[in-house]
Amino acid sequence: MKYLKIVLFLCLSITVLSCQDDEKQRIAETQRTQKQNDSILKVISAAWRFDVPAPTPKVAQRISTWNEWEQFNNELRQKPAGNAINAYLQKTKTLVAKADLLRNNVPVFFNKPQVRARMGVLITKIKSLYTYINIETIPDKKVIAIIGEITHELTALENQFDEIISISEIPKEQGEEEMLRALDTTRMANPDAMIPRLATPQTTTPQPGAPQTNLPQARQLTPPAAPVGKAANATKPTN
């Protein structure tokens, strides 16, 4: 019995020591990851810059009431408050929320399929940035690359706005407007003239004594030929 207690005590001691070693190893690993991320965040902080050109005056006028766009851009211009990991987690989380709201209240002039497609790509890039920051060991190269891609998509979206405005300002070809106006005037003055007429058969009423030139000629009937072997002028015998 005495030896059994000693064995149990030794087993318990080994278990406790093993747990203490695992805890120390876990704490050391966490500290090592934290130091590594601190160094990575310094690199990311230096690259955290979205150099998006200011919109042209015509674009700025059209998006002046698009509050979601203004709030998103304001959030991008502000760097995370501090170099701690929590600051970057909060920043990217806020950016995702602001990006998801971009589809709301899009100006009617820009609410086109090509604009919505570019906004979808931009939102996907923002969510990728959030995913990378949430990885235990932050991939700094991927984060820096995605920052550049977000800048590119923002610039492309503003260029799309400019293109839509430019297309809307292209004048019509010389004479096109006058031709359309003339067609509209013709339709208003004589709408029946624009409807194609169907060909109808012409019928005439014959006048007494007048030749019926419009009536078809009667076909001449040919008498049937006499049967073979009989005279053509044969008559029926009489009793």
C-alpha cells in the first residue's frame, strides 16, 4: 500500500510538471508570435497608404450627396489608431462595414452594371484585407499587396465615373438630330402615311354593252375524241 501511494504521487507530480511545461511553452509561443506581429505591423504601418486621386469636379458634383462613398473614403484616409494588433483589427472591421454600404444610395447617373461590378471587386479586396489581419501570424507581403490592389480598384472606379460622364457628353452626329426631328414632325402631321399599305384586289362593275376587260376569258372546251375502231360520224342503228 505504501509503494502504491508513492507511485501515485510520482505520477501526479509528473502530470503537474508536464502541464506546467506545456503552459510555459504556450506562453513562450504566444510571446514569440506577438513580437513577430509587432515587427510585421511596423512594416504594414509604413505601407498603410491609399493614394487615391481626388475626383474630377464633374464627378465630385455628381457624388456630392452619396454619403456612403464619403464615409468610406474618410475611413480609408485615417490610419489605425496605434500600432497594436487590435487597432488594425478594428480598422479593417470598420472598413468592411463601410464597404458593404457602398451599394446604398448610388447616384442614379452612376447606377450602372459596370459600376456595380467594380464596387463588388473593391468590396472583395477589403474583405481579403480583413482576413489577412486576422491570421495569427500576419502575412505582411500579402497585406501590402492587397493595399495596393485596393488603391488600384478605387482609382479604376473613379475612372469609370469619368468615362460615364464623357460618354454622356458626346454630341450627336451632324444632321442626326435634324433627321429625328423631321421624322417626328412627319409622324405627327400624317400618322397614316407611316403605316405600310396592304395591296387589295381591284374589282370593277361591268357596264352594259362594255367589254369586260377585267374579267377572265372563258376557256374553250375541246369535245372528246371518238373511241378507237369506230367511225367518227357513226350513228346509232335504228330498228
